[in-house]
Amino acid sequence: MRLFFQTISIIFHPLLMPTYGCLLLFFFKPNTPFDLLTPLKIKWLITGMVFLFTFLFPAFNILTLYKMKRISSIRLNEQNERTFPYVLTALFYLGLFYMLRDIQLWNSIKLLILGAGLSILTAALINLKYKISAHAIGIGGLLGGMIAVSYFIQTNFTLYYIVIILIGGMVGSGRLYLKEHTGGQITLGFITGFTIQFITFTVLHNLAFNG
């Protein structure tokens, strides 16, 4: 069971949530503007860029910090070791948003990146006083982003909400089983990720869906 939950934690690592969001919008929800109006090559190009900046670069940065003995584990188990890597990770996300902001690209993708970056910054601040679940922030943010997108493009994403919630429950159970977090830390993480991502879309909806 421990191996199962460790595998789940890796598959649904918080750094992978923006990439999963792109894959869902481009490939798993047919007959939406993202599916019909985006050439296949562009879909993969955008998804690859998101994967590079929101997973590979931050993961390499964490590995570098580990090799430099700035952190004791690449899993960032210790609360006092999380804040600095979180801030550096947020810079990759916000840097990607800055790079993409003036490019002719679906603005909803830009807001997914921005919301994720703001969520990580918030986690860094909260972590100064209280350990919060990054996995729960990632799942909550993905759900909040998908609900916002479906609302503004008037498309039913109910099945995907259910799948994300089920995955969130499984990931949360795994974090509890592995004794990485308490129930309160997981709940706060989910609420934080969901709220920041949803508010980001709500406040900036004219930017996201004006063309």
C-alpha cells in the first residue's frame, strides 16, 4: 500500500498540474475552442513549453538544491526547507506567464500558469508558520481552473470535476497514509489552490476570454 500511495504522489505531483490542465483542455475535452481551433502542432508546443517551465526546470532546481545540501530531501519533507524552493518555483511559473502574456495564445492557459504561480507563492508564505500540502494545492488549483474555464466557455466539464475530485481524495489519503501531512494541512491546501485559481480567472475573465 505504501508503494501504491508513493506512486500516486509522483504521478499527481503538484508540479505536473499545469501540464495536466493543458492536456485536458487540448486533448481530453472534444469540441471546445481549445480542441477545434488549435492546430495539433501548437497544442504540443504549448504543452511542452508548460511542462518545461512548470515541471522540468523547477524539478532540476530542487535537485540542485539537494546536491548542494541546501535541502535534506527532494521531497521537501521538512517545513523549514520548503519556503526557498517554493519561491524559486513560483519565479519559473510567473516568468513563463510574463513570457507568454503578449503572445497570441489562449489566455486561459496563461491564467492557469499565473494562478498556479500565485498559489505557490501563497504556499511559501503560509509555510513560514504552517506546513501546507502542495499536492492538495495542485489538485485544488486544477479543479478551480477547470470550473472557471467551463463557466466562461459554457461547456459541461462535470465528468472531469468528478475525476479530479476522486484523484484529490486518493492523493489526500496517500499523504495521510504516508504521514506527510495532517488532514488540516491537506484541507487548507485544497481550499487555497482552488480559491486562488478560481479568483484569478474570475477577476481577469475579460483578459482570459476576450479573443
